[in-house]
Amino acid sequence: MKFSLPLISKFSLLAILWASCASPAREAEKEQVVNLYSHRHYESDQRLYDLFTQQTGIKVNVVEASADEVVKRLEAEGANSPADLIITADVGRLTRAKDSGLLQPFASTVADGIVNPELADPDKMWYPITVRARVIAYSKERVKPESITRFEDLADPRWAKKVLARSSSNVYNQSLVASVLAHLGQEDGEKWVNGMVANFAREPKGNDRDQVKDIAAGVGDLALVNTYYMGLLANSDDPAEREAYEKVGIIFPNQTDRGAHINISGVGLTKHAPNKDNATKLLEFLLSPEAQIVLVQENYEYPVNGKVNDLGPFLMGLGEFVPDTYPLSKFGSYMNEATDLCNRAGWQ
Amino acid sequence: MTDWLRHWNAKRKAAYPAWFLAALLIAGVVLLPVALVLLHLMDPEGPAWAGLRDTVLADYVTNTVTVGLGGFALSLVFGISSAWLVSVYRFPLSRFFGHALYLPLAIPTYIVAYAYSDVFGYGGPFEAVQGLFMAPDSIWRPDIKNPFALTVLYALVLFPYVFIPCKMVFGSRLGSYYEAAMSLGMKPARVFFSVMLPLARPAAVGGGFLVLMEILNDFGGAKYFGVTTLTTGIFGAWFSKGDLGTAVRFAAMLVFGVLLLIWLERKMRGRAAYTEKNTGTPITPTRLVGAARWLAFGWCALLFFFGFALVAGRLLFQTIWVRDKFPWAKLADSTWNSFAMAGLGAMLIVTLALLMAYNGRLHHSRATLWIERTSSIGYVLPGAVIAVGVLALSTGLDAMLRASGWQAALLTGSLGILMLAYVSRFFAVGLKQLEPAFEKIPRSRDEAGLALGKSPGFILTRLHLPLMPRHLIAVGILVFIDLLKELPLTLILRPFNYHTLATQTFAFADNEMLRLAAVPALCIVLCGMLPLLLSSALLSKK
């Protein structure tokens, strides 16, 4: 049978051939590389990778996606995955990757010397690179900061219709609820979530910045936010965002008991990492004061390297705080229960 | 022997097995990733199922039905009304709107959600305008992050899917119907509702289904608005809880819901079918006078302003604002990548859809009908679900290649696999839009060609294609626009260091840097605008 392909499909076939050959990861086989699947997509990170390449000659290849998707890809690829490191913006996803058998231990005495053990995996499969605190933002006009000192206070009926939060599908909220479950136990944890949900000023929606803007707009008085986003707001090039920031204050909760809930951005070594040595070098570079200072000053995240003392004007302005020292690696086991709890409580 | 085989055998004499097999192969490639995911329906129910069913499932379904059917209905209203106005009447800027109302399609759903929140949010332009003549404490800040506003926003950017085919119907040779109805003394409104609307129904509803599926696919906008739908539920169950069994059950609900709707629509339509006459004249537009003139203008202007101008304008404003801060270096790369992948993908999808649609013309069997219908399922499922199906496929193939001695990872993380995912997901768009073009071509052409002993390939390339180059390009452009806006597949499946405009927009938006996100978002809109205007020009040529 005569079957002549239209010109257009010949082009398409050529195109597919070209497309399937042009995988940058393979071109890079000869040179030294390290391959990342990352949930962090900041300009500062890219600059750090470039700096790392300059210093070591190791090229950094990155795929950026949400942490959950990154973990799914790693899982699907199995032993054939080209990825050496996964980078997430919260601890829950790292512990899940570990529990799914996707990680292996680093061998880095350098990292062990720098990182506080409570912030890292006891089996050394992941390390933190930065810390963010989840705090309570309050309206300077309508709330006396001394009237609220603990996360537990957000469930107090006196704050009915005053509390703002984003969706519980957000990992920072999930980790926060997991930490409360870890500390208070199932029953009191559930009471707390129910009480807080009853105090919501509106349905959960938007992102962290929107919660602050809604305080400024008078929708509510208190909100759950990350310190890191507060830094972005304070230094925004949008005058309305800076104005919103000016109208709120920050409370580090639970300063007299367990400490403020913190979360990390962290790096895990994949089980089948083809470039394990390079991956370890990159981890050690990211932990070095030189790299940490960039993350601190440009992204308003807290360093994990104690040698970095200059936190920049924003974080210095927030002042010192007592962090929760419960081992982060143990929150992971509460994550599923935390999301179930939020669903039951109607925290969308 | 199964029914379809008997059917096939009966028609064997006239059958062209190579074409049939080609269609089967295409359907296989398109369906494989979907099938790999849906197979998990056989899994025992996941650990999260019972909890989610008892707590949030009712919300998911209610919200999904609200935004899905609401958006479907609203876009029919927006699309049919505006198409009717610009086709049948002349009023200020009516010709301009005939083209300009294609443009909302260039705006991705996740961007419209962000842009409107910004416009109506704290310190946004809506507030600023009120501030000009109102006291600061009496300023009204509507909370638009709710399911109903989201529905309206979806309809505002997606209604061109209805507008475009309806405009083609109203602009085609319907003059005789229209004039006959008018000469019988029917009022224009009655002519519209009882004569023209039934004629436009298949085209309008077909477009409406595209709108519905786009809505069901939106994740970013719904998540930002805090509207939990089955789609956000799939993400929650699968990605956050790692419960594939539950996620697939949600996905199956989406698929069956849409199939049910399609079936209902067919039932309601009954045997009525519209076939375009190739004779007769187009309707001569009537010049509107008085209030009607300004009402028609106002309606179209409203749709254009809220569906396109406001968002594009806001993005432009923000782009100018951040021009010194934006990392421009990567943008050229992203733009090229977006263009290249969307362009190649559109060509490939149109080619494959052409082959499949032509096979449908060659074989009038239930088998071909089923092949065509099922190959559209990918469009119903959220992109991320397809992505994971594609991952399963590509890693499986890689393992086989390795087992047979290949060294490097060949497929996973390559652009070829990304292209496969595009085809699997967007094949339906190409096919659905091509079928009407084929229907316009008289069957006598095929019969004459075959009688002269010409092969089907010859008939397709020499007899049919010359009749529809404009239509082919227009369909290609619609697919191109869809690929340009595509996010989840690209995000999950892309190679290292590979960025498109959509992934760059996502990266900034995910970091809550919405002003910076405006720059790549604006590029998506600009890249989509020119082809859309071209397609409008091509399709409105008489």
C-alpha cells in the first residue's frame, strides 16, 4: 500500500529524533557533574551553584519542581535515576523520601561538625541547609503582643473570627500541625486544631504573603506565617507590601516552654546517586559560611552554620528566639496524621 | 468473535488495514500512560480513602461540579452571545472584537487567578481607583478567592473555545436560514433561539467540553483560591499522602463524570445533527442603531476587558515595575524552549490527529469510533497524573533497554518523553477540532478518488489537505497555545536545566514573587497573541 507521509509529519519525525537525542544530562557524562532535583528555585541558589562550579569544576544540573513531584520522579526512576541530591523546602518530604527507601547516608564529617544533630537525620541521609521559623503575625493596631504567647492561644475562643491561615495542603502548615501532635499528643492536638479552625476569620486561601496583607486590610488579626516570607515582604519592591509589613508584628510563640516551631530546607542523598562524591562536596559547600551568608542575606533564612553571625538587618531586627529542639526527624511520622486531622477539622 | 472484529471483517473489502492499524497505534501511544495509571483502580483501596471519603470528598465533588458546570455554562453564554453579535451585527469595533475575543485564550488559568487577586487585593489597582474619590476606611475590598469568582474567571479566559467555533458556524453560509426565518416575520430574538442556536449547538457544546476539561485540569488557580476540587484532591492523596489507590479513584470519578456528561448531551441532542451546506450565502450583517448598538459594544468590550486587557495590562505594568530586578538572561532561553516545544508538539499532534480523523472517514465502524473516543481521555485527567503515567512508561522502557545492553538512561528526562506526554494529553484538542473540518468535505471526493484507483494516502494529501490548509493551521495554533501554557507535564518530566516560560512563571509564583512571575507570564501571553490573531484572520477569511 502506498502511504506517503505529509511533509509536516516528516518534519515532526525529525523533530522527535532531535528532541530525544538532546538530553543535556547525557552530553555532560564526561565532565564532572552533580544532578539535583530541587524544590528550591531561588536566584540566590543558582548563583551559589555557579560559584560551586567555579571553585570545583563540577557542573550543577538542576530540575526544579514541587517536592512531592520530585520525590515521585525519583521513585519512578528507581535505580536508573540520574539524580544525586533532592532538595526540599521542608523536613516532611525528606523524611518521606527516606521512609520510602529513596535515600542513602552521606559520609561527611564536615557536615557533622557544622550541623546541630537535632536538625539532621540521625542516619545522616539528609542534612538541613537553612532554617525557617513558623511564627504568628499580629495586627499592631488591634492586638497586644503580650496577649498571645503560644500557638495554643490561637484556639482560644477570644480570637473567634480573627485567625488567618492558608490551606492545610501547604507543607509548612502540615509540619506545624505534626509538631503540635508530637508535643501535645493526639487528643489535645485535635482539640487545638478544632479550636483554631473555629476561630478562622475566613476560609483558608492564598499564600503566606496574602495572610499578612489580609491582616493589614482588617480581614483578621492573627496569622500563621514563615519568617522567610516576612523578610520578602519587608524588602518588597511593592510599596503596598512594605506597608502591609509595617502594620504587623511577629510573635515567636512558645518561648517559655517548647520553643518556636522551626522547619528546614534540606538536602538528601539519593540511594542510587551516580555522583556521590560530588554530591557530598556540594552539600559541604552549601553548609560553608560563604554559601550560608548568601542564603541568609538574600533569602532571609536562618543559617545552620553557627559561624555565620551576621544575619543581616531583617533577621537581626526580629531578634533572638528559642527554637523548638524536638528532633525534626521525628516529625515525619506525624505528617499523615496531621493531614487527616486537618481534613477532619475542616481546615481546607 | 467480538462485535467489532465481526464488524471489521464485514467491511474488510473496503478496509485499509494499514490505516486502521496506524490509528490503533496512535491510540495506543496516547492511551498507554493513562492506562498505566488507571490500572491502579484494581488496587485495593488505599489507606487514605476512608478518611478522605468521610471528610472532604463531598466538598471536592461540590466544588468540582460548581466550577466545572458553572464555567461550562458561563462560557457558553459568553461565547455564543459574543459570536452571534460580531457575526450578525455591525456596531462600534464589531470587526475588532471578532478577532480580539480570541485573545483571552492566551492567558493560562493559573495566571488569571493570580492577576485578579492582585488587582482586587490589598494595595492593588482596584483599591487605588477607589482611593481617588473615597475615604480610606470606606474602601471596598471584595474577597474574590471563592469558588464562584473562580468560575467566572475560568469562563472569562476560556470562553473563546466556544466563541471560535460558534463564530465559524454563524459566519458560514447560513444566510438562507436566517433570511427565511426573518421573512416569516420572526423577531430577531426568536430567530436566534429557535433557528440559529440549534444550528450552533454541536459546535458550542464541543467547545464547552474543552472549557470543562481545562477547568478540571486547573490546579494552580484552585489551590491559590483555596477551592478544593477533585483535582486538588488527587494531588493531596497521591503526592502528599503517597496514596495512589485513592488518587486514582478520584481521577476515575473525574473521567466518569465527564463521560456521563458527554453521554447525556448526546441523548439530549438525539438524532439532530447539523451538517453545513456548501451552498447559499453568509448572513449579511445588520447595522445596529440606538441603544442596541451600544449594548452590543458594551457586552463585547466587557468580555474583552475582563477576559484579556485587564490581565495583560496588569502583567505589563508589573513587568515594567520589576524590569531592573528581573533576571533577564534566562528569559530568551525559556521563550525559545516554549516556542520550540509548543511548535513541534502542535505539528506532531495535528499530524497524528489528521491520520486518526482520516481513518475515521475510511472506516465507519464502531471500533474506529471507540478508538477515537477513548484516545481523548488524557485530556480529562490532570496533567500531573499523565506525567506519572509517562514516567512509569519511560522508566519501564529504559529498564528494558538496559536489560538489552544499552548503557545510559535513554528516555526518562529527555525531551522526547516530554513530547510523548504532550501528545498523550493534548491529542484530544487536535482531534476534536479536526473532525468538523473533515465533515465539511463531501464524501463524493473520496469516492471519486477511490474509483480512480488512488490510494487513501493520495486522497488525503492531494484531495483533502488542499481544501483545509487554513483550518489545519488554525487547529495547530490552538494546540500550540495549549502547549505554551502547559505546566505540570513540563515541570515533572523535563530534562536538567531546562526551563520554559510556564516553569519560570511557576518558580517565581511558588516563591510568592508574583511581580517577577509577571514577566514570563506576559511572555506567554505575547507568544500566544500573535498566533491567535493569525488563526482568527485565517478562519474568518471567506
